[in-house]
Amino acid sequence: MGDTIEGNLFISFEADNDRVLGCTDLGADRSFSIPLGTSTNKFWYVYRMGHPVVMDTDSVFMVKARNQLVCELAPTEITLYKDVRMNSNRITNLQEPQLAHEVANKLYVDRTARKILQGYVPALRTTSASFTNDKFGFVVSASSHSSDFYRPENAFNGLYSTGSGARGEWATRGETRDFWIQIKCPDLVRLWKIVLRGRDSNTQRIYMWRLEGSTDGEIYTTLLEPSNPSYIGNELEFYLTDTNDRYNIFRLFCLEAEPTNPGLSYMQLYVYSE
């Protein structure tokens, strides 16, 4: 039971004392509420250990500061109109993003592969053309090479230089059909790009080829097969080769090339950080 006041209710501050409006002696398990126009829009509280003070509405709570909209609290979402400063505190229990504009949590970032923009294979340059450099764990081989001065490792020496020797190119021993060069990596990696450069003379070009991946050197999966012809000349050619699987052997299988000793002056792999 209670009384109803019609009109406005003002509290005088003429005596310059503090004023209190509300309830301070609520009994256990009893509630206190301030309706806001209807019974479903209100502030209310039940005096019970750990029970929160509740703002309840059947519409939207709008928060303003200096007559500027700060946020809206709706039944399905909270909309913020200002920046949020966390003061070195954490945001926890964040779901993994599903849409492009959703924020990512640490778990998602840590396990999401990122494209490494630096070439994966180090410079396998040696001081002599007669032996290989496998100290990094990379092993390069080919179906043939015209001599020790045109070894397959030369394609991975980090240089675009012409000619022979440790700083030169890889060239086949007269093969122009069904020949290959491959690199065995120390780890399983997922490829996203390959860079190729043919012989510096821009002759004896490979023009029909495919890129393959393997984990055992026996079964190969085609990762990239460009349109025919796709000439590998003396300019760097970049090919996107996004794959879902990881491999440690990558082979450039060449079906056809110009005579007489086709080859490469440069080859590089770009992988994901997994």
C-alpha cells in the first residue's frame, strides 16, 4: 500500500544539507524498485547476498554524457559510440571471429598461419662448384646438370648472375623434355608463392611445367600447373601457389623447353608461419 502523488516532486536544498532519496533499511529477500514509466522499465534490487542491482527495460537503455551518445544497451547487443580504454585490463572469453570485421582473440591469432614475406630457402652458395652446401638442411637435386659448373644448387644461390660456377646457373645436360629440379626442405611447410627466373641469356627457356609437392619423394601432388605456354625467361616470375597441405619436397617438373640446355638462374619458396 502507499500514496500516489500527482504532479512533480521536488526536494528542497535550502538548508544546504546532503539529501538521500531511496531505501536504506531493506529486509532480507525483499526488493526495492523504481519504475520508469511502466512496470517493465525500472531499476530494482533484491536484498540477497551477491544479488546485483538491475536496470531492466523492454526497449533500450541509452547512456549520454554532455548530451552525446555514449552507448546503447539493447536485448541483443551493446552498441558503443565512443572509444574504449581498457587501462591495461583484459578482455576475456572472446569468441573466435567468423566475419571480416570481428576482432580476433589471441588463440585465433597464434594458430592462424601468416604469409612470410621473406624467402624460405637461404642462399646455398658455395665457394666451389664441385660440392654442395647442405649445412642448412636443404638438399637440391635435379634430373641432370650439364657439368659441375651448372649444378642445381646454383638456382638457390641467392643470385641472378649469369654463367657457370658457384655463382652461376643450373642447366640440364641436353634435356628438353620431362626433366626436373627439386629441393628437399628440413621441415614440412605450406607454400603460398614461388619465384622463378630462367637462364640469364633469355634463351633455352622452360615453357611447359608444373610445380609438385611430396613428403616421401615418391608420390607427388601437383600444386601449380600454369597455362601452356608459360615461359620462364630472365625476368623474375611470381606465382601464387596457395596449398592446404604441408610438404618438405618441392619439384619443378618441366615437360617441355627450348633447346639445348634449359635451366634456372633463380628459384625461391615463400611459406606460411606454421
